[in-house]
Amino acid sequence: MGEAYHGARRSRPAEELKTVAMAKGRTLYISTTDMRAQNGMAQGQQQLLEALVAVHGESVDLLSLGAFPSVARKWLRNVGLQVRVLDGSYPLLACVNCIAWYGGGVVVCNKLRWMKRFYFPVATPLPQSWIDLYDRIVAYYVWPYHLLRLDRAGGKVVVDTGDIMADRHERIGVRRWISLRAGDEKAVLTSEARCLAVSRDDADEFERLYATRPRVISFVPPEHKQLLEVASVPAPACVGFMGAPSYVNEEIVRLLARPEFLNALRAAGFELAVAGGICATIDPSVSAALRAGGARILGRVRSTADYYRQIRATVNPVGPSTGVKIKSVETLVAGKVLITTRWGADATLAAAFPDQVAYVDWPIDPTTLADVCIRAVRAPITGARAAAETYIQNASRTLQEMIAQ
């Protein structure tokens, strides 16, 4: 399926993986999410934790740096994961330090522009006794590596690099966002730690920057079982866009509100539906243009699966960026057509879902986008559910093998 399988050994059964992993002792998982928002970070964390629990059973402990222990426990209960959350003076100190400096970094880097690059000036080193206690330490995002001085743990450490890269706004022309210092990022990628990239494009970029290529995690949506059921249901003639409030999504909605896009879609007998938290922040003039062009503004939907039942295709015209595109993967697993740029679906996704991805060039021309949407939606899709099941099975197996090593 993906490049992580190239040259790989025969997949081992789940019980064999678990037996090997359990013999190695306890695992410490370090979280940097606030665990209150249902965003991409939360979904990626859930996938990683589910894999850890599947392999390591009850031997997984969680050190929460982005949320206090009570919030972390509530989130774990909500997603149904049996993981022990660490409590006490050190976890509290490390959490307060991370929240303070990460939040401060967002303000001074993004809002006030006092600094160009973000870093943690005060470290809270993981106690050496803890390093000795755990046989593996899994860090979600690269922040904990420097904040907790995980370099002292050597090859015990696994780092999920997430979607934040050093100086990406300068390299690929995206809107300024919180950024690592390149030296800090390089120190992680070239260390003894085993690093994981969240997309093939990100792995390519790491290789170009630091001459080292991490293995790739293929994202699997937490609601994949419900999305698979949607893949078997006939869909109405509707193209959809769903997104959270953000500058990027506001720009996409402005593009979709252009009359040349909406008029061409309507003339072909298709409807546009816009959903998600972005609906609450759309400029009134853009909302008026959408409605005038026949689009429906759905607002927040009850569930992801309910949204995908209402559409036949997703338009996701993202510009230069890093990280996994969650809506792209959800669309494909739900058996829908994905209309996107090369940044919205890398070669691995296109190969896994050969009948479901249609590309449009960047920058986006609304008339061309409409033409691509119309042709893609009219084209037949064969074996969508089978493709999704194979993708999920292979992605889950690959991740479990990575963390069982």
C-alpha cells in the first residue's frame, strides 16, 4: 500500500506483536494536546494511542503536557482507552511549563511577531529514574524531545513529528504559523530516536532538509467503521466542503463562493454544501454569495458520517502545506470522490484509492475547479469500500509494527 511497506517483512499476527512488545516492559506516551478540542491533533493522537494499547495492552502510561491530568482522564474515557495517566508533582510541573511556554510562543511568534521561531527556554527534564523504568518512550510531536531532554533516552524514544516543520512558512510560502527552529528540528531527526512522519510529502521534505527519511504513518480516522458504512450507501448529487474556523478555510470558502464556480456546478445539476465550524465565521457577504449561487450552509453537523452521507464528493483545494489532510482521508474512506491539489493527497493516497482522487492545479481557477468537480463526480467508482478496508488494515498493521520494534 504505502511506501512504509516497501521491502518490509511479512506482517506478523497481532498476538505475536503484542507478545513481543509486552516482553519489553512498560511504555510512556507523552501528549502535547489540550484534549478539549476535537481537531486533527486529537484524531492523530487517538490513532497512535489505539495502536499502542493494541500492542502493549495495559502497560501504557500517559504523561500529559497539554492538559491537566483530570482533563486527560476525561478524554481517555470518552474515546474508550484504558491508559494510566501519571499524576504528582513532576507531571504537574512539566504540564504547567509546557502550557505556559507553548501558549506564550503562539503569542510572541504569531500574534506579536516578536520572535520568528519558537522554542522552550526552560526545560523540565524527565527524571532519570523514569527513563530507566520505561522500555520505550513515545512522544507526540517534537516538542517533548527538547522540553523533557529525551536525548538522554537514546534509542528508546519514538517521535511522531506531527505537522509542524521548521520555517515552513518561509520555504513554501504559506501564511506565517508557529515554527520550530531548524536546529532543534534537525537535532531530533538526526538523533538516535526513531522518528515517524505523518505523510509521504513530509518524509520527502525531511529527507531533503536533513538527509534522513523517517517512516510514514498512514492516517486512519477514528470513525473509520462508520465511514465504511457510508461507502456502501448511494449519495446525492452534492459536492461538499467541511472545515473548522481558520484563515485557510475562510479563503477556501471565498473561492467556492465565486459565481463562476457555483453557476457551473448548478448548470451541471450539482449542489454545493458547506459544513463545520467555519460556517459560523464566514463573512456575511460570502454567506450571501453562497446562498445566491444555490449552495447550502449546513453549519455544524451531528457526526462526520452524517455529513458524508449527504455528499458525493469533497472539494479540498489546499495550497502548499505540510501534514496529513484529515478531510481528504475521511472522504476516501467514506467512498467519496476527492477533488484536491497535490498537497491534499500524496502519491500514497492516490495509489490506495485509484478511482477516487482528482487533482486540480495550484493556484486554483474557479472555472477549472468546477470542470474538474463535474468530471470527477460523473465518473464511476468501483471497489471503494474494498479499497478503504485494505488501506485501514495495512495502515494499522504498519503502525503497530513500528511501535512494537
